[in-house]
Amino acid sequence: MRRTLARWVTRDWKLKLVSLGLALGLWLLLVPSEKMSSEKSLTIPLESRNVPAGLEIVERPARTVDVTLRAPKRLLGEIGPSNLAASLDLERATVLQQEYALNASMIAVPQGAEVVKISPSRVTIKLERTAEASLEVHATVRGKPAAGFRVARIEIEPTKVVVQGPESRIKASDAAVTAPVDVAGLSDSTIFDADIILPRPELRFVSPQTSARVAVTIEADKAAPVPPARKKKKS
């Protein structure tokens, strides 16, 4: 059997080789180039969704991942980073889990295309429980009133704000401050509206109020030296 097969392969091998070349050339002519598959590498966004209630992300991976796609050339030319994203579902995530696998099913690609590689294949994401706290609000006042006047009293409303954030980002000693209010040159009491600034960017307001009313009372400084009276000139 083997001898028969070997004789068949070697008999007229030049003619068979020419026939194979012709068949391949004919196939290349008949199959449009846009239907031939090719590969393309892209850098696409990495998104996180369905973070469980009561948890929040405190450490996240890079915002992008590298993917390699395979698709017909015509289709491949229409695919770009702007219409693709890797979507990581965190619905079952816990504070104990920190590594998450990435796979092709996380990327929605057009029909006819497939993801052949994704890098990195795993990412690290740290979650923490959400905490809530009431922070005191301190007024930030800059400048000095007009000569002979002083700041007698500063009143602020609200005096406290309720905030939320990752439990490790809220400290017992935390306080919020207002944006600076400038009293330079003032001789009258003035009321300012100033934004409230939280101590860390990970914190957020629970209530919609994000500004404070700062009432600065200005009064004459009795301790200020009185300038000497000018002498009248004799006529």
C-alpha cells in the first residue's frame, strides 16, 4: 500500500506541482481580497461595571488593554479603538478578591471578527467598603481689613457636611475647608458664598449642598494707635 502511494506521489511530480500552483493562483483570483482574513492589534479602553452596592474601587489597573483581532480585511479596516471596549463585570466582586481574569468574551466585536489575544490576561482591582462621616467645615480667610479695623467674628453655615468614600480614606481627624475668602481692605462686615473643599478627592458629598455661607464681622480696632492730631498753623 505504501509503495503504491509513494509511486502515485512521485509519478509526474512536476506536473502535479504545476497543477497545484495553478489551483492556488486560481483560488487567489476568485476569492476577493477583502474576504481574506488578517490580524490587527489595537489598544482599547478597559471599563469596570456593576460594582456591588456598598463597595467602591480604590485601586484600579491601567485604563487600557492591548488586543489582537482577526477578521476579513474589509471589516478589519472599519474597526478602531473608538468603537471597542473591554468591559469587566464586577457584579460578584468582594473586598477579598483582587485579581480578575480578562478574556475575549468581555469585548463585543462585529460579526465576522474575533479576538485572538488580550494583554494583560489578568488585572488587579482593589475594592473597599463605603463609609460615611460628618466633617466639620472650617472657613479659610485671607488678607487683612482696612487700617484701623479687625476681624471680630467669623460664622459659617453649614458647620458640618456629611460625606461618603472608601473606609480607608476617611479619618477621624478630617475636616473640610472653604475656598479662600478675601477680606483685604474691608471696613464693613461682609457675607461670602464659598465652595466647600473636601480633604481627599475620593470623598464625595452626600447632600447636594457643596458651598458654605461665610459671615465675616468687621469692626473698628480699639487697640489700634490713634494718629496724632495735626497742629493748626498760626495766621
